[in-house]
Amino acid sequence: MRARAKAPALPDGVAVEERRIPGPPGAPDVTVFVYRPPNLPAGAAAILNIHGGGYVTGSAAAYHPQSAAYARELGVLVVGVEYRLAPGTPFPGPLEDCYAALTWMARDADALGLDPARIALVGDSAGGGLAAALAQLAHDRGEVRPAFQLLYYPMLDDRTALSADHAGRGEFIWRPASNVLGWTSYLGRPPRMEYAAPARRADLTGLPPAWIGVGTLDLFCPEDRDYARRLQAAGVPCEYVEVPGAYHAFERFAPDSAVARTFTASALTALRRGLGLT
């Protein structure tokens, strides 16, 4: 089904449409937004963009400018997924919504004009956590093999919420109390399944290549650093970018700063490489 998207002004030539796709078994349909740049060739690379918000807030619609910018700058098809939020829908509902979007992209690849072997998973904060978990889930189910995962300061480890000492991290934007709320809402119960908290997975072999970026003042810095190290140790190509003195989502609040431009350029370079665009 197609409907008019609730989109703000987008980069020149980028078209966006809103669709409803089949949700997980027994669950509602999922809303997705599909972004196309001008002159998109058949068999294009694609991105599944997963919004942040601590698992409890945010929306794909709010990410229209970012998703459209990816489409325009990289010349790829982009899909933004409007997954259900906690606490109304705890794990695994939000992750299964993302999986439904990923499998829809692969299943309808010809109609969408994309190459199912060149789909990147992109997410920031909780969206980065969902992208990491989705890479694990897709690996284990074996229906779709994402080509790459781009994780901006991903929310990976519920155990961070149990710590009282964060060494001065998490004083800006996403604070320890918010982290406790986000994880408590998303889990809905004591953790016992690894996909909910990607950092709890013991075996990381065979996952897609990754880029992980985070600032040293971000609450998630230690868990992101450790996850990148563990991916590398498991033989998964992983570029890790740590920005001294940067806080959570710093590049969104100061996008014109030199450090933000360098950070974003690193991410886009990694995406191009991961999708075979260079």
C-alpha cells in the first residue's frame, strides 16, 4: 500500500513514499519510508536506516532528512523503519519489526530496484543497538545476509545500566538515568536473550563488516570500544572511530564543527566501501 509521506523539505530530487509492509507473525503491519535519489539504477545498493531514541522514543519520520541525505549523497535506495517502541512493545517486538523490514527489502528486491546482496544496516544509539542485534539475528536465521553495519554510538549492553561509576561519561544528552529507563522499558524483564543486548553474544564470528563511532564522553564508549575489539578478534573487519571529548550524538548538535565533519566523512567512506560504491 502507498500513501503520501509526511516529509519535510528534502534534498533536490529525492523522492520519498510511505508504505505498509507485513509485520512479524501475529503482529501489526510495519510502516516504512522509501527514499530514492535521482536516476537510481536498477540493482542499486541499499540502506536500512534504524532511528535512535533509547528504544522508547523517536521515529523514522523524524529521520527524513538523514535518510534522504544518504540517498542523495551515496546514490542508494534507503528504507527507514517505523518500529514499535517500548515499553508498549518490549523486546523482541522492535527487533522483529526491523527484521520484517530487512526481509521485505530482500524479498521485494526486484520491485524495489535494489541488490539484496548490498544492504547495509545503519543506526544510531538505540538504532545502532537494533542494527547490531539485527546483524546477529539475520546471521543466525540465514534468510538475508547484510553487507555492512554502520553503528553510531550504539546502545549495546544493558550491563552499563547496572554500573554506578561511569568515570564522568554520560553527562550530556543521554545520561545514566535515561539508560536505566531505556533498558528497563525495552527488556520488560530480566535479560536472558542475547539479541536484546548485542554485547552479550559470545560468538561474533561471521557477522557483517562494521564501522563503529563514538565519543569518549559518551556513556556507551566503553561498551562500544569493547564490542569493536571483540568483532576484530572474531575476524570481522571493524573500523573503530573514537572521538576525544565528544558526547552522545555530538555530530547532530554541532554538525558544522570540524570534528563532526570528520566523523561523518569517516562514516560515509565506510558505507561506500561496505556497499561496494568505491
